[in-house]
Amino acid sequence: MAIFAIGDVQGCWLELQRLLNKINFDPEDDTLWFTGDLVNRGPGSLETLRFVKKLGNAAITVLGNHELHLLAIAHGKFKARKNDTFDALLTAHDCDELLEWLRNLPLMHHDKTLGYAMVH
């Protein structure tokens, strides 16, 4: 069983898939620790969120500033910036489900057994 920490995917879905293939990630045996910023900048924010959510217990994820920015936009607290790449996500049929999943993610994860903490 391996644990891999990955940060700042930023919507780069294809690159994430290539990385996971390169490290031979097996969701049955391995765990991914995502250090936030799964979304924005790249073209695959929607695919990235769907993938990480679907991993279930094979992924531990904390919120980054880009997820917080997305949630603020979705709740009408901020307007999207010129370079934000949230359109596909915000108009997706499962947008509400994905946003609810994000709202329930922590800002920090502490693994007492391993003695590690993870934040963005």
C-alpha cells in the first residue's frame, strides 16, 4: 500500500491521469492525498472533481484557495475572474452534488497513525 501526495492539479485532468499511470496507482491498494486546488486554470476541472469524488476512501482531499473561490462564486459572493475555468463545472448536471462534496471537505487532514498533517 502506497500513499501519494499530489498538489495543485488545477483542472489538469489529462496530466493527472498520466501521472497516476506513471506511478501505477491502484485505488484498491493505494491512497492519494490531494493537497487542494483540484480546480481552475486547466480545462478539466469538472472531470477532475468527478474522478476524485468517485475515488471515495482511496482519496483524502483538503480544500485549497481555488475550491474556496469556486464555492464563493457558486454562492454569489464573488464574480468569476476572467481566467477562471469553472463554466463547465457550474453548468454540469451534477454541479450541486459536486459543490456539496466540496463544502464538506476539510481545510486540514491529520493522520495520527502516520504522524502527518496535510494543508494547502
